[in-house]
Amino acid sequence: MMQVNFIFSILCVFVTCQLSFAQQPVSMDEAVAIAMTHHPVARNAALAGQKDVLMQRQAVELAPLQVKYWQRNTQAGNDRLWSVTQDFGAIPEYFRRAQRYRTMTYTRQAERALTLDELAWQVKAAYMDAVYFRQRLRIMQEHNHYFEALISVAEIYLAADSIAELVKVSAGTRYAAYQGRMYIAEEELKRAETRLRQLMYLTDAIEISQTELELYQIHPDKNISERFEPVKHQAVDEAQLQEAKSVAELEKSKLFPGIHAGYMNQHIEGMNNFQGWMVGLSVPLWIRPQQARIKQAEIDVKIKANETEYRQFADQQHVETLISLLNEYFVQISFSKENLLVEAQLTLEEIEQDFSAGRIANYTDVFTKASNAVFAKLNHLEYMNLYNQTALELEYYTQ
């Protein structure tokens, strides 16, 4: 009985530790690390690496060994013949096929690295969205008391016939609209957190450690001249181009004559055994189909070279566009921080002072001022999120 209680206690401690770990706040880097461990894309990348090793073993593949046996029974006796033949194919083809499988391996590795980088980018973007929507909802909740106080005072004055019914209805409409926006903000936060859990491949709720949006810094360890080079697709494009070239070289090697060799042994009744060796060449007589395949492979190389050139050009243009957007958002954030946020804070402080002194005369105007002040803070936060999302995308294209 004591042993059972001891085991039960250990299980309880283990479950408690697991639950406490699941509730620990998660940073952005930790979220990426979890996704790289749990997400099927990351796990499949590890399995695909094992497939690459097996694929390279297929480079040398011989035709089946042919063993033949022939026997004839006559009145004079039995005649028997057996032979062994092996078709080795064209020797240069083996080297070209090995090169082909190596380039395929490099291509798959580059593509998997690109896929994992894209997953990391998506996790970071989802994490940043979760921080943004959480802070956005918190700002709206913190300033909700302005609108609750305004609607309460309007109801008091309406009961005393101090204000018109239209003012009361207008105040109620604006208050309801603000409550509706808070509800939408709550739903947007839920969707953002669901998206983050999906990318991390977790079913339980998670707690993010970052509570305030900060401007994301791109490649702080690199020089300015190296920070925004569009290098994301270079490895994949180069590997795919080399793979296309290896296909063309493999097709050319198939024009070489194939080699086959064999051994035979014949027994004729009343005579000694006959045995011998055979070595031969297989020369293609009709090469036009193979020449067509060679030209087709060479065209594929040119097509891939053109695609690589254009993608590098497109990536460069896209990076320049992202840099332009980043600068635009930064200017807007700086202007908002130095002007609009200051004005919004002064407006809210003035409204509080008017409340304390009982100087609320025009409720519609006060509602409008309070709304504008709150949404000025929310717009500032939105520009910060746009900046961070653009910075994360720029980091993806230049890392």
C-alpha cells in the first residue's frame, strides 16, 4: 500500500510539473524552438534527410544478372549449355548518375532549409500579432472607464431633464460602438493566439512573455552594407540550376556504348566441355530520340537560369519595397509618438479634470474627443505592428 501511494505521489508531482511548465510564459525565440521540435514540417525535414542518404545509394544500379540453362536429350546423349551474362551499361553514365543524385540531395537540403526558415518567420509573425492584439485590447479596456462614466452622467442628467433625448441616444450609440470594438478586439486576440498555437503545434493555451510591443531589430550582428542583401533564395536557385545541368550531362552520357560481359559452359556427350568468355558493346543505332532528350535538358537549364535571374531581381525589388515601407512606418511612428500621443494624453487628462470639476457641457463632443484620443493610441500601436511585421519579412528575405 505504501508503494502504491508513493507511485501515485510521484505521478502527481510529474503532472503538476508538466502543467506548470505549460503555463510558463514563452518568449519569441522559445516559440520558434518549440515549433522546430513539434511541427510536422520540422519533423518531416529530419525524415527527408534520411531519405537523401538512401537516395544516394541508388546511384550505382546494375541490370539483373541473366543466368540461362539449356538442355537437349538425344539418342547419343544429353547436351547441356548454361551461361551467365551481365549488362554493365555505359560507364560514364554511372558517374553522371552519381553527380545527379548529389545535386538532388543539395537541392532537397536547400529547399528544406528554406521551408524551416519560412516556418520560423511565420511563428515570429504570429507571436508579434498576439502581442499586438493583447496590448490593443488592454488599452481599450483601460480607457473604457471614460465612456462608462460619460454614459452614466448622461443618464443622470437625462433623468433630471438637463439634456435632450437626442444627446442621450447619441451617447448610448457611441458607447455601444466602443463596446462592439472591444468585442472585436477580443475575438482578434483569440484568432491570433490560435494561429500561434497552430504553428507551434500545441493544443493547450500558452502564455507569451512579451507584454509590450517594441520595434524589432533586424540583423543587429551584421554591417549595414550586408544587412539587406536578398540572399534567401540563392542557395535553392543555385542547387536547382546545378541539378538541371546534371540532368543534361546524364542524358549526354547515355550516348556512350554500353558494356556487357558473360561466361558460358557447354557439355556435349562424348566430348570435352566447351567454355568461354564474352565481352561486348551495346551501341545505339538510332540516336535521334536521345539527342532530343539532350536538347530538352539543355533547354531546361536555360529556363532555370532565366528563372533564377528573375527571382534574384524580384527579391531585390521586394527587399527595396520592404525597406521603403519600413522607413515609412518608422516616420509615422516617430510623428505619432512625438505629437499625436502627447495630444491624446493631454486630451484624456483634460476630460478627467472636467469630470472632476463637473464641467461636462457637450457630451457628444466629449465622446468624440475621448474616442479620438484612444484611437490615436491604437493607431500608433498598429503602425508599430506593421513595422514589426515588415521587419520580420525583411529579415526572412535577407538572412
